Amino acid sequence: MPATPSVFVSSLLGNTQLLDGGAMFGNAPRPVWERWITPDTLGRIPLACRALLVEIDTKKILCETGIGAYMEPALASRYGVVERDHQLLNSLEALGLTDVDIDFVILSHLHFDHAGGLLKSYQDGAPLELLFPKAHYVVGREAWERARHPHFRDRASFIPGLCELLERSGRLRILEATEDHLPEFPKTVLSFRISNGHTPGQLHTLVRGATEVLAYAGDLIPGKAWVHLPITMGYDRYPEQVIDEKEELYKLAVPEGWIIFYTHDAKVAASRIIKDDKGRYVTSDEHENLVRLVLN
């Protein structure tokens, strides 16, 4: 791979969800959060499950796979999954790609709304089966161990049998805590940060061009509304730690003008973050989607 490879990034929509707004906004009261996102009659808000495609020369890296369409109908209804077909595959097809073209799938963690898209669509009576037959599946050690041994509080967030499928694939790559990049790519192009407030060992992919940096925010910053420091989710393991980890990220991202990629925002795929005249962190230069954006 050349010292300065070409780097392109694209946002790919997966299956969308309707989830309880109160759970998504933690201790923020409804009169506050419903100004940002309008709930339906059941109090649910629309959420994307958006993936990031990174193309580094000929290699294709997928950050996340969204919730996918693996759930049986009753479970899909419970979790508000809107579409029944696998939307991520449709988004790949729009770029002239299939799951076979992907070389690496990087999973920030293994909650079902981030890893469910690894699986083929639900068919009555059929066992779970992995997609992306040529890809290395990359996950951090702490996130992997959490999925293997979940706490009672979050065990429903993991897909029974998925870890075993990943192990049997022979293509599972578990990154140890000391590994902050993949050796196949220059560290100056692809590297990682870790956060622990939402879930142990959440892996955030950093993609660097000559002058631009894009950061995959994952569930540390699910979308535009969560950029504001005090806003966290009820699903977060340690909300105060989430706030501290966001602030640490902003210390780099704001002065350097990083592009922050949002997995769950229904309208905004990515933005920069700035401080407003009241000292609050807010979005700037918003992108509804990214289509093979060149990271200069």
C-alpha cells in the first residue's frame, strides 16, 4: 500500500428503528428532547442504523452493520424495526457493491443494533447465517468479552449465537487493548480510540486523509442531539463517564475540525462540532449523507 493512499468515505443506511425517546435521552425531560426529535403516539423516535464505508485504495472497510433484518417478526416489532428487507445490502448495491466485496467489518461493540446486519435476513425456521464471507470481523477485546459474558442489565442487547458464528468463521480479529490500529493499514490513515461509558471497550474508528480526520462516534454520540455534553442515553452504562469521554474527544475534534460520523441520527450522517457563543458544543457543516467523499 502506498505511503499516501487514496481514502474515500460513504454513509450507508441500514434498517431504521423506532425506540422510546425517554430511554434514548436518559434523564433529559421530554419537554426538552421533543424539541429536537418529534415522537410518535407511543413516545418513540426514529433512529437510523447507519454504517460507514471506508475505501482505502482497493480495500473496503465497513464500520458497523446496523440492526439488519435478522429478527423474527414479533421481536422486530418489539424493537421497532421498520423495514423487513436488509437495507444495508440495498445501500451497498447502490454503490455497485455486495457484502462479498467487503474486506473488513469493524464493530464498535456487539449490541444487536450495531451487529445484527452481519446476519442474513430472517427466514422462518432457518438458522442464523453470517454475511460478508471474505471479511475479517474486527472487534476489541473488552467489547468481545462483554458480549460473551454480558451483565444482567444488558444481556438482551446481544444476539444469542452470534459470537459462536464469528468464532467458527475463522476470520474473527480480536484487538487487544494495546492494539490501536490494523497492521494492514498505516496508523496515520486508520486507527482507533476506545470509550467505556456506554459499554466496555467501545471501538471508535478514526480515518485520516492528508488534512481531514473522520471519527466514527458510535454510541458515544449517537446523533446531533447528543453532541450537547449533558445529553446521554438511558442505555449508557455510566452516563457521567460518557460526558467525560465526549469532552475528551472534543478537545481534539473541535480545534482540528474533525468530521464526526453519527450512526443513529435520522437526518444527519456527519458534521463538524464547534462551540457556540454560550460555550456549548453544537454541530456545524452538517451532511445528510456522504457519497465517496474524498478525505483530503
